[in-house]
Amino acid sequence: MPLIDTFGPPVIAGAASIVDFRWEREWRKKGSLDFASDDVAFGICSDSEVRYFENLVGDAFPFIDPDGDDITLKTHLNKFGATDLLNAL
């Protein structure tokens, strides 16, 4: 199946190893996409970049690593007072 990538373990013998393209997702919108920082619930990045991106947005919202463990995630969201997100977990 040319030009098709599956997510997760390979489905075809001899295909590449596990594919994880979560970091490569993008959405396109023609024109401007305007929003305020309080419209954002959280950002996603690797754990090593969390502090960098939170500084970049002036701690307006938390950044999380989706591969992190639940305790670290909940502790970090609690620091931001993200009770709606915590209650959803």
C-alpha cells in the first residue's frame, strides 16, 4: 500500500518499526487563526521541553508530555490549577 502509513506496530511484514507520528500532526486553516491564551487547555511537547514552552507563553497554560506517567502529569497540572483537566483524568 504505497503512500499509506499505519499508526503503531507494523501491519506488513518487513515494514518499518513502530510508527508514532503524534508529533507530526498539523492542521491547516486558510487565513488567520486567532485565539487567546485562555482558550488553550494545554500544550503537548516532550518532557525535556516543557519548561521552555511554558516560559515561552509566560506560564499562561501548562505543557505536558503525553508519554509521561499519570502521577507526574497530575502533579504538574495541579500546579497550574487545571482542575477541569484533573477531574477528566
